[in-house]
Amino acid sequence: MADKKTRTPEEERRLTKLDADLTVAGTAFQKFLDGFATQSGDNSDTNTRAFQLRESQGLMEDLRDLGKGTVALYTLVGEDKYRVILTTPDFQKGYEYPIKAEDLNHKILEFRDVLQNPRLDPLPLAQELYKILISPVAKDLQSANATTLMWSLDGVLRYLPVSALHDGKQYMVEVYSNVVFTPASQARLKDMPSTKWDALGLGVTKGHGASIPALPGVADEMRVSSMKKGRTKQAECFRVS
């Protein structure tokens, strides 16, 4: 099929409108960043985060190469607001949710405690945190046909298992692939992983008091894992005496 050389008048109108919409969105995003930087004052950590967000515009090109449906979410925990920046191959947009950092931190740590206790129901907090962290950007994630969310997590959000959040019908892990990345790794996002690697396995085959029970099968598990990976070196099993 020959390449199309010209556009119809309707296509030209749509392209002009798209360019105008992107310009408006870009201007709004810059105002969002300017407002965030102004509110941060002399807070060095927040100013560093604002700088990272400005630099994140280069990620838009990388997202095109990372596959269809891949978007990035930059989170910011402010003193009185939670903010999240959506970056797609085509645009960046900022969102806010009014909540004090102290309250958000408390909810996140409480959620972690609930997840570690099988007698407690995690759904109420999973849904509450979804409303705070994801709901502001949820419609645009759907519009962007997002399938993979790359998270840059701020502050105590680093301790949050985002895949365990719940939208009222499904857990996040059922809807999206969730990946966490850091500013330091942003420049290497497109690097291919090495095909050669080594792993160190640690296990306790002998109990050490009531807090560290014995795991008698760990030695065999490590040996099997070592053989499956084709390693020439056997995994070592460390005993606590």
C-alpha cells in the first residue's frame, strides 16, 4: 500500500485541534509545576522532586519505545496535598487530592499492617487509598489505553504495594502491570537485561529461638533452583547456630 501523501480537510482540522489541545495541556502542566515549586518554598527534597519532574519530559520519547499502553506516574506527597503526574508518549498532566502528608502516611503504614494480618480485611483501606492515589487520574488512564503503569514513588509511598489497591471491583494487579522505577534508572529504561547473572540464596535450616523457625526444605529448594538455572555453583545454605 502506498504511503498517504495528503490529508483530507477533515483530517487537517482534526490535526489542528489536536495540536491546539496539546499546547493547552503543555501550558497547564507548566503552570502546575510552577505552582508546586512555589508552594515547596525552601524544602530541598521537594525542590529536587520538582526538578526531576521537569526533566521527566524526556521520558515521553522513551515511552514510545517501551511498548503500547506504557505510561509513567510520578507521585508527590506534599504537606497538604497528594499530587500525581501522568506521562504518556503524547502528553503530561498533573492531578491533586487534598490530604495532609501525616494522614496519608498513617493510612499507608496501617494498610501494610493489615496486609500482614490474615485475620483483617484489607479491602476498606485498599479502596480508600485507591480513591486518594488513583481515582484522580483513573479516567485519563483509561483514555490512554494504559496497560503498564511505571511508578516513581515519593516518600512513604515507596512502602506501598500499589498492586494491592482496589477500585471497588478489582485489584490493581488485575487491571495493570505495575512497575516501580527511580530517577536514577530512568536513563537505562530501554537497556536490555543481561543474559548472564548470578544469584545468592540464603536460608535457615536450623531454628534459632522462637522468632526464627527452621526451614528444613530450604537446602533442597536452593539446590533445585540452582540446577534449574543451569548454574555451575551450588547455592549455599547458611545455618544459624
